[in-house]
Amino acid sequence: MVVSFALPFGLGLAALLIGIAFVSGIGITAIGPGGIFLTVALYALTSVDSAVIAGTVQVAFLATGLLGALAYIRSGELSRENLLLTGLLCIGSIGGALLGAWLNGFVSRELFGLLLGCLTGLTGVTIVYREYRDLGAISALTPETTRGKVGYLFLGVVLGTFSGLLGVGGPVIAVPALVILGVPMLFAVAVAQVQSVFIALFAAVGYLSQGAISPSLAVLVGAPLLAGVLLGWKIAHRIEPSRLKIVLGGILIVVTPYLAF
């Protein structure tokens, strides 16, 4: 496959994708899974190969992860106290991202959509149900213990694999997973920004080796994504965390049919 420098669609669709990318950027730092809307839009509105979609958005998510992490460092959610948990997730994500990018080569466009839909739907239903029933964490993992270290490393591998395979940013899966494990909402979003840098970097390397990246498309959607990331960070500090959880789960449920069918 040859790396493409030309956009495979017209200006009208390009403008629409810019708008969607901006909204996606807001979601990335406000609730976590904003990046999935961009992946969905590219999958549903264009004829771009699924591998190119996945590879290109990983390049864009590398930039949003860096900017989002810096923003949350500034607001205090990322500190030395949280360094161990963040590091464990990031280390596990590296191998998972490379594995996911490699597995994508065996996934058809139809199966790509089905897997993406099942993942988002299951995650959304789980979050909404648990928030509605006011259920506690499924399993409280403490990163200082051996069990906690192994658990967060394994979680990082799983999150990295799915993110690399499906071309979704780390926050799409990491935030719901961390929330279910009892991690506070804003901290979960902040940690996911750092993790997404590692996932996107190593996944992008995997896709680059396959020639499955469109530089022009990455620039087109990357710029509005970054603008949205800054706005989303500000929004996240003005809304009650419990409401953010409901929004997070509800959005994932709504987009599921568009992916799976």
C-alpha cells in the first residue's frame, strides 16, 4: 500500500469532517471518547480503506494526547501521586498498540465496523447501567500492590490492542474502563491523555510500516481536533463528573448502530 498525499473526496465533505473533528476534540478532553466520532465519520462517510482510517487517526491522536496531557498537568489532575498508575497503563499499552495495528491487517472493513460497534455499545451500556444503579467499582485496584501493578499492566495491553486495532484514541476505551474500576472521572480522562500518546505513537509506527497513513487527511482533521481539545478541557472543569459519566455512556450507545450495521 502506498502512502497517499491527496484527499480522496471533495471540499464539501472535507468541511464536514473538519467540523466533526472539532467536536471530537472537545469530547476527547471533556469525556474521553470524542475521538471515536472522527473514526466513525471517516468510516461511514468516505470510502477510505479501514487500515488507512485507523493509521491516519492515530497520527492525529498523538498530537491531541500530547496537548491534552499538558492541559491536565496544568490543571493538576496529573501529578507525582498519579505517576505510577499512569506509567503502568502506558507501558502495557505499547505492546498492545503494536499488536492491534498488526491485527488490523487481517480485519475486513465490515468486521472493522462490527467490532467497533460492539465495543462502544457494550462499554456505553455498562457505564449507564452502573451509574443509574449507583454501583461501586467492580474491582478497586491499588497500583502500589503487586496485584494492582499486574492488573493495570494487563489493562494497558488490552486497551492498547483495541485502540490500535480499531483506530480509536486511548481515551475512548481507557476512560470507561478506569471509571468502572472506580477512578475519578477527571483523573481518568487525564490519565487517558498520557496513555493515548503511547498508543498512538506505536500504533502509528505499525501502520506507517504498512503504508496505511494519509498525511493530508491527518492534517485536515488534526488541526480542528487540537482546537477542540483545548475547549473540551475547559468544559470538563465546569460540569459535574456524574453528569459527564452519563453523557459518556449515552454517546457510546447512540453511535453503536451506525457502526455495527
